[in-house]
Amino acid sequence: MPILSVTTWPTPDDKVRELVEALTTTMHRVTGAPLDKITVHVHEIAPDRWAEGGVLGTNPDFATLSRRQQ
């Protein structure tokens, strides 16, 4: 049945639990899949192993530099 995979930076346990519950509920509502057949994997990647636009997530200017166009 459905397998949902989420990749994110490290997230507090209570927020992961909330996300997993919301994703499971939404998948069940939209597809009708049985709740006990919906699997959710949360993959957490440390900011120093994540980059956007060639800028590591640990860079203090990540929010700006990762959105540069050139």
C-alpha cells in the first residue's frame, strides 16, 4: 500500500509525530487506503549535509545565498 517518504532537516519529535499523523490521515482520506497499510518514512539530513544552490545549510547566509540566480 502507500509509502510516503519525507526528507527534512532534523525536526523535534513532537513535530515529526504531528507530521506523520497528518500525512497518514490525508493519505487515508484521499485514497481510501487502510490506516494500518500506510507507511511513512521521515529521513532527517543534517544541515551540513544539505545544500541548495551550492550553499550548505550551515552557512549563516543560507536563506539568501541559496536563492541566488547566478
